[in-house]
Amino acid sequence: MSNRYAVILAAGQGTRMKSKLYKVLHQVCGKPMVQHVVDQITKLDIEEMVTIIGHGAEMVKAQIGDKSLYALQEQQLGTAHAVIQAQEMLAGKKGTTIVVCGDTPLIRAETMEALFNHHQELAAKATILTARIEDPTGYGRIIRNESGLVEKIVEHKDATDAERAIKEINTGTYCFDNEALFEALTKVSNDNVQGEYYLPDVIEILKEQGEIVTAFQTDKFEETIGVNDRIALSTAERIMRNRINEEHMRNGVTLIDPDNTYIETDVQIGQDTVIYPGTILKGRTIIGSDCQIGPHSEIDTCEIGNGTVIRQSTANKSSIGANVNIGPFAHIRPDSAIQDEVKIGNFVEIKKAVFGKGSKASHLSYIGDAEVGNNVNIGCGSITVNYDGKNKYLTKIEDDVFVGCNSNLVAPVTVGKGAYVAAGSTITMDVPGEALSIARAKQVNKENYVQKLNLKK
């Protein structure tokens, strides 16, 4: 097999997006479009990948990183002009080059692999990825000769009525013999209405030289959709979401309502987990088996053990153990580590806290900057007072502690193993193990005091 190269066209501004954000950085299912393309190309046996950048160049480089080489197209003068920017990296090298647009986030490695193979089998100098659609209006038509090879590409505006009836269209993805590509690019003219250099002209140049030009027709037109505006972006989002959801269901995950379940590309879910409607799973979230997530929960970059239940809650950049029960309406903020068999109940907020095995905060509490041991019970309305207006401080609650309702633990403070904190206490000093700490004013009853208030007069 000859060497393979890839060129990603990602220099256009994308004015139709009506956005400050550079077009190929708009996200589909939580990942920039160009990143989807790079991730799929990376699955192929590619020697070198070159991304053509222009508008927003530094942001694109920051997104893709060192997976690609880069060539700058300072002026956007057409697709052929874009590809020729890669000549310093690729010109003169033997092998096959695939050219893909950075705004085609749905294209898959399997389709590109099939395009490469078709190109090699027919010993072609160029192979066009094509698709058949019922309404080809606006697309370039593929004109084949009697032997099935490509005769030419005719743009819609230039096509005759007979040619417009053809439903095989150019998707804008190509394979080229690398040496032939860069040689032909030097002959492309900008003698057209737009004054631009178009990559399809390479096809015509190769045909005039008597070279073999072929087409590989994919039966998955949706993979070839280019995103030029917000409408196409939403279409790509829907198709990608359906693809992701179907894959999880085939792998043994139950999605009660797939149309209202939003799972990003890098999420992993174990078998027999049930995802309820309105759930959003983002980032590099990993969910174990036999879990119940949702309804209406948002999980972002969390690792969740087997058998855990999360209802109507939010969890972000934290680890959550097995057989944990969270929610409804709980908030797990970043850098929390919740161990097995913990209960985090309704309207409880956890932030940068460790929760030991079997511990509970069942209602209306805030636990931040804390280390909570095993088998701790934190009563309703209790909080760790972690901030003095300048700095954050740590609260330590050791194993088997019972914190009564409506208690304030003013950090830095430690509550020793097996201690009790009386309800309504404000704890400002360490509590020894096995102690009962009471920090509240003594109750005083003033007999018949209400009569002196004269409230009814």
C-alpha cells in the first residue's frame, strides 16, 4: 500500500454562519466540526495530515494541536488555491492524498477508507467521492462515460437539462495521486466569474492528460453534508446525535426517549444502564453498568460507577462511585470524589469535596472544600463555611460522625471520629472524637411575655 496523506480545508471564514466564531470551530455534539474530521482521519493509516488554515488560524491550531501540520492560506482564493498551500509539505511525495473539507463533521473513517481502496484498485489519478440524491439542485453533477469512469464534473449552473437530470453529485471529497495533484494544481486557472482557483478543475486537467479519473459513490449522503449555516449545523447535530444514540442502544444501553437524549461523542456507557429523557451527557463521561441517569440531568466529564442513580441533577468533572444515589435537584461541582454507597439528596451542593463510603447528606446542604469520612450523616440544612471573604479553608469530618440539622462548620475545623454535633450549632473549634459538641445559646422562656407586646391593640 502506498503512503497516504490528508489535506483538510479549514481556511474559510464562514460568513453565512453569522458568527464571531470561526466556522469549523462550531460544535456538533460537543466537538468542533474540524475535530470530528481530524478524529476520523486519525483512524486511517495516514503518513502526514496538513490542515489549511486562514481565518481564526491560531484557534484552529490550538484545537487540533500536534495531530496535524499546518499551512496558512492568507487570502481565500478558492479550493485549489487552498490545497496548493500544502505543497511545501507534500509536493513531490509518492502516494495518495485525500482532500476533505473541515466543515463535513459527519464523514466517517470507513467511508474514506473505501474511497482510498477504490482509488487504488482502479489505479486512478483522481477519485471523487460522490453520492446519489433525489434533489441534486445546486450540486455539481458527475458525468460518466460508457465504461463508468468520470468524464467531467458539471456545475449546476452550467449543466444542460439532460445533465441536470443526473442525480449523482460531487461531495467535495477527493483522492488524488499526490504527485499528479500538485503538478496539475500549477495549471489551474482563475479565469471565472469569481476569479478563484477551483479544485474540480484538477479533474479536467487530468482528463485532458489522458489519466484515469474515477468516482466512488457512497450510499450515505448524510456523511457528506457540508455545514455552511446554522440550519445545516442543526441538521448535522441531529444526524450525529442519532448515530451516537443508536450505537449506545446497540451496545446494551436503554434510552427511554432517544429524540430527547443528548450524548456527546466521547461518552462511554455500560450495559443495562437506563438513560431517561432530557439527559445531557458531555465531555469524557464514563458511566458504568446498571445505572439510572435522569430524567433532566446533566453530566459533564464524570466517571460514574455501577448501579448509581442520578435524578434531575448536575454533575461536573467529578468521580462518583458505585451504588450512589444522587438527587433530585443536587449539584455536584468540579473536583469532588464521591465514594460508593453515598447518598446526596435533594438541593444538596457538593464542591471540591471527598465523600467517604456510605455517607449521607440528604437535604438542603452545602459541603465545599471538605473531607468527609465513611458512614457520616450530615443533617438537613448543614453547611461547611469554607470562605472568609479572601481564602477558602478545609473542613474535615472523620468517620461515623453525626452532624445535626442546621449546623455550621466554620473552616478550618475538624470533627473527630464518632463525634456528634448538636442541631443548630455553629462549630468554630475542633471537636474531639466521640464528643458531643453543642454551640448555641441556651434556650430561655419568658413567661407571659406576649401579653406585654400588646400586639392585638
